[in-house]
Amino acid sequence: MSKKLFLTGAHGMVGKNVLAHPDAQEWSILAPTSSELDLTDAHAVRAFFVAEKPDAVVHAAGKVGGIQANMADPVGFLDINVTIGRNVIMEAHNAGVSQLVNLASTCMYPAGAANPLTEEMILTAPLEPTNEGYALAKIMATRMCQYISAQDSAAQYKTLIPCNLFGLYDKFDPKHSHLVPAIIHKMHIAKTTGAETVEIWGDGTARREFMFAADLADAVHRSLGDTNTLPDLMNVGLGHDHTINAYYETVAEIVGWEGRFVHDLSKPVGMKQKLTDTRRQTAWGWSPQTSLKDGLSATYEHYLNEVSK
């Protein structure tokens, strides 16, 4: 009989990639929807652990959004994510679950931190104000895992800090999408409408690290199989980045659009770089296997099959 894995956030992009990974077959995965289990309800979460008795937990759930959403509702981003993190992690511990993989965010790093971002930098300087509430909640969950592991030798509660992600099951609606899916949608529209130019905000030289979400899913499953050697806190990323221009150019090649780009230098571009240090990941013996072009090709194929019809 296979062991039980409780996967929170199973219906988001990360959760769906974890479910789609070949190693998911090794588990009996519990993946309740938010209507089936309200993670903000401590009593409901406790009852779930008592009834289901999972052997391990992957915590990927949370209230997420872009800069505008975070700025509009910092109370919600702090309160809901703190509550969910506390309920899942503490009720897992109370139920005697010995293995938990917590997914955090690079927004936990100080706003002015030098690149590449090393795990030791967390809580060494002020956070980025625009998503401070979300970041504080992620730091709370991370510290809770570290405290539990330090206090209880039987508990292996570890945290992964993924870099930016893209991939299958991403959000492509321009109102909700992040950079890569937004570019894919934009370039597809340009091709289908015969647009001769596509606009890029700023000069396109800002650098971003985007990893294919299926690679994160691979790291998660590897973590479940090797939690005892996993550092208590570890970046999961490429360790290198690409310019915004390079993302546009690669997507244009995949989509088959042959127009020209124009740069609007009056538009905001955000920070020039946000790159993770992957030395802990390398020492642990794992690295992402999907190239940018292969990841973008697979994501565009998903977009054509599932989104653009």
C-alpha cells in the first residue's frame, strides 16, 4: 500500500506539476480543493489530519497575486497566508507527520540584497514594500519549519525557495499573468493578427530567472525521497538568468512571429536583476534539466491546446 501525501495547493500551477510528475505514482495523494478543505479553518485542518493520517506533506497553497493585488490588500496577503501556513504546518506536527516540504518565495529576500541571493540573507534587511505582507507570511512558515525541526529530532520540516516559474497550467490572462505567460499570449496575438511590431517595456536589459515548473516538481519529489540530506532552507533555481529581450526573442522564434520589437523607455521595469544562488542545491546533487527553449516550446503547446482555442 502506497504512502499518503497531503498536497496543499494541488490545483495551482505548482500543484498540478507535482501531480503530473512520474514519481507521483509512488504516493496516494490527497489533494482536496478549497471547497473540500478550508485551510484557514484550523479545526477543519486538524480533523483532516486525524481522519486521513498522511505520511508526508507538501505545502504549496497560498493567496498569490501580482504587485497591484499585493499593494491593494496587504492585510489579506499577510493574514490568509500566515493562517494557512500556521494551520498546515502546526497541525501536521501535532498529528505526528515527520516529513514536510514547505514551498516559500524569493520575495523573502531583502529588497536591496546583492545578487545572487543566498539563503543566509533572509531577515538581514528590509523587505520589498510592495509585497511585504506576503513575504512576512512566507518567512513565518519557513521559521516555523526550522523551529520544529530543531526542537523535534523526528521532524524533518524543510523549505524550498523557488525562483520565478513558468510552465504548463500557468495563468495566461493578461489581467493575472506574470512575465513569461504574458509574453507567450502577446506574441501569439501578434502572430495571429499579423502585427508588425510588439512593444517591450523599458530597454529589455533587466534580467530575470525563470525555471520550468516541471523542474520544481522534480525537486519536490526528490525532496520527498531524500528529506534527511536536504538543507533546512534551499533555493531551487537555474543559477543563471536571461534578459527580458531574450525571453521575447525566444518566444517569437517558437511562435513563428517575424516582426520587430519597439522599446517604450517611459514604462517601469522593476529591479534590474533577481538571481538565486544555487550552491546548496548543487551540493545536494540536483539541478533543473529543462532548457529555456524546450520549456517555452512545451508551454506554448499547452497554451495552444488549452487556452487559445
